[in-house]
Amino acid sequence: MNAIAETKPDTRQAVILITDPLSEEGLQPLREASVAELQIRPGLPHAELLQAIKTADALIVRSGTQVTREVIEAAENLKIIGRAGVGVDNIDLDAATERGIIVVNAPDGNTNSAAEHTIAMMTSLARNIPQAHRSLLEGKWDRKAFVGVELKDKTLGVVGLGRIGAEVARRAKGQRMNVIAFDPFLTEERAKEMGITAGTFEEVIRAADFITVHTPLMKETRHLINAEAFGKMKDGVRIVNCARGGIIDEDALYEAIEGGKVAGAALDVFETEPFTGHRLLGLPQVIATPHLGASTIEAQESVAIDVGRDVIRFLNGEPVKNPVNLPSVSKEVLAKIEPFFDLAENLGLFLSRLSDKPLTDVTVRYGGDLADFDVRPLTRNAMKGLLKRNLGTHVNDVNAKFLADSFHISVDEHKSPNSKGFQQLITVEAKMGDEFHRVAGTLLNGLGARIVKVDDYVVDVVPKGHLLLIRHKDQPGAIGRVGMLLAEENINIATMQVGRSEAGGAAIMMLTVDNEVKPEEIGRLLKIDDIYAVRTVDL
């Protein structure tokens, strides 16, 4: 990974290449700034793009241009890529970072549009507006067939309270709905400030008359709303998804509607897009739109303006607001701290698995030689690991701090020459609800990364593979019973570490195993006498 050098305008006028359509309003900030020559060439064939990119200092795209490694490597002066939108799926981030090219996007530009679309879909679903419109076009005047329900005094369950989910909650309050929300980072204090109720996922889906989802799509959230979840909901619940296709199991939704459990669904996103052939579209209780959440004039203008302003800042030698990949550090510092990147991220990821309660405060401590360097990139990596459990690939080295701020998570950084006997030591501490946890790690010469402390227990664990943390009472036979049970499940133990506070007191086992430990196997472990908790961590 190469450092991104600080860039200032040179004597040659910079060139901004724009290869996807932008509104005139979106182009206006670029024209007014007069910091570069604008080359507006939407729809370039691939061969022409490879030629045009050679002289560009900045590239601005939407979703149409595929900014591949080949395109990036063809660029001779490219310093910044701006994506006028939220995602960067069409940009090879690794290739950009390797070449020292910073990538920026517009994460807030479509928040209002997406929230408004969600409320519009929910209202249309409640009042059967699309069905009634269709009936009227067919020459019918059938008022009785389309009796709806009011939103007032109904309970809206919001699953995922990021930027868009929070905006939906605020608007629902304006409709005099009761709002209960689940988000891994939602604290009771923040919920109280918003005038809503915080609940677990199960509490939300059990209580809600309407359910709207606003989570990223990743392994943990794919088919989050499935047959089992539908079974726990109220009869007559209504479902809204304007977030990501795949969060809702579409086959399970069909069966729940057909069976009468779900009164209706409003869908803007689908597991496969374009969405044309699924049997859901044949149900009169389903209304659908073709991924229109951000399709407003204002949103399209907003994302173009936001990314244009960031490109201007960069070309003027100023900090950008919405970087997506790693910002610059000097080559000398990078050479010293880069070996610790994976360790810092794995410490954060490990720590995130120690509790299911909302994360509120994080402190990253650096001891020994690391105290002499700019370690902010390491802190970002630690935060990336902490947030990755719930946000998946949506969090990266740079936006980790931004996302932490948006979830009201306090992040502190401390340095000290004291490293408790190690040459370098990273300790990540976190307050999670009413719990406090810490994990510390180091790099051992010739041996690589090690976790050396978990809470108050001293261990020596390689942060890699399938890890199993068991909290138990220190007594004879505990290790044997765990070993026997895992053997019965055909789970091989690669390594085992034990730690205790005092003889006969609280203790932990840290195991590295060859197979992923399934929930039912964890359930069996928890039935062993004097085992208090079992946590799995996959690194």
C-alpha cells in the first residue's frame, strides 16, 4: 500500500474528466471554481476512456463508468476519483490506493430522498394507493375494495438506524407513529433523545405494525427477515424495504403474504435486479418500484455538488470531506506502522465479539516504540474491526471514524512509552452498554501477531482462524468436558490457552479450532456446568 502524497496545484492547469452525465447544477461548482479545465465526455467507449484518462488529474463518475485497474493504470496524472453517489462498486479501490489516488464519494446526498421514498412507500402500502389507481384505470369505481389503515398510533419497527433509518424514524414521529428501533449501536440515551424506543431485533419485529429495514447487505443481514422472523411478527404486519435487496427472503415473504401473516409489502429493491419475474409481483398485496430511492432531481444534484466540491478542495490542496480509501501518511511513518495494520483491525474485530451491547466509548492505547509515531491509521483500522461486525464491507480505514461519529461512539487515542514488557503494544478498550472489555496485542519478532491479554487475563493467541472464547469457573475437569464435547462434534482443537484470576474463581479458555463452531454447538457448551459464556470469533 502506497502513501498518498499531499497534492497541490502545479503550474500546468489541472484537467477534470467527467465521463457520466451530471446535471448543470452539479457542474456549476466546478465551473465557478475555475481550478481546472473541464472535459465533459459522457459515454466514452472503453478504448477512448483509456486515452482520455492519460491527461486527467481528476475523474468524476457516477455508476456508468467502470473505473477498472486497467483504466487506473492508464492514467499518468490522476490524483483523485470522485463518485457522484454513495457506492463505489464501479471503482477498483485497491488499484486506486496502490497508485496513491484518493477516492471520494457523496455519502449524504441521497439520505433525504431515500427516507422520503420509504415514507411514500409505507403510506401507499397503508392506503392501497397503487392498487386503487390501477383499478380506476380499468374503469372501475370500487371504494370498498381499497379500505386502508392509518399510520397514526401504529408502531413502526426500524431495523437499522443509520443516516436513512434515523431520518425515517423522525418522519414517522411526525406521522404520530410509535417508533421502536434496533441497531447494534443504538443506546438507550440516543433513543431517548430521538423520542423512540430501543429494542432487540426480536422485540422490534414482535411489536411492529409496520417494519422497515435500513441495514447494509452482508453475511449477517442476508435474509435477516426470513421465515422464522415472519413467524414472530404480528398478524397483519406490513413490510417495507427501500434499503438493499437480499435483506428480506423474497420466497419467505411470498409465503407469509399468501398465508395471511403479512398484510402487504412495499419493495424498492430486490435480490436480483432488474426484477421482473418473481411471483411476488403477482400478489395484489405487493407494491413495487424499480430502485427509485435516490432518483430525485435534488438527490442527483446534491451528490454531484458534494463530490465536485471535494474534488475542488483536493485540487486546492485542502482536506477532503468524504474520502473512501486511506489518506496520506509519510512513507517513513507508513513503513513503521504498516506491519501493525492487520493486528489493529483484528484486535477491534475480536473485541466486537465480546459483547452484544451497544458500543459507546473506545480507547486505543499505544505503548513502546509505537508511541513515537503518527498512529491515526492504526486507530482507524482498530475502529474498522470494531464496526465491521455490524457494518461489513461498508466500513473501511477512512470512513470508520466518520461512522463512529454518526453512531455517537467516542474514540480516544493515547500513547505511552510504557509497553508492559513488550517492544510495542496496542490495547483496544471499549465500553459496551454496562460492560467494559479490552484486548491487547503485539508483534513478536519472528513469530508474528499475538493477542496477549483479554480483559484481565494474560494469554498468548495467534489472531487467526476460528477462535473460541469460553468464560467459566476454574475447577478440575472443565477443560476435559469442553474437549470431549468438541470431539463429539468432530471439531478439532488446534491450540488452547487458559487464564484465571484466582484458583477456583473466574477463568477463560481461548481455543483455536479447525471448524466454525455452529450455534447449536455453542448451545451444548453452555449446558456444561459452570460455563458462563461462549463467544466465537472468526479472523
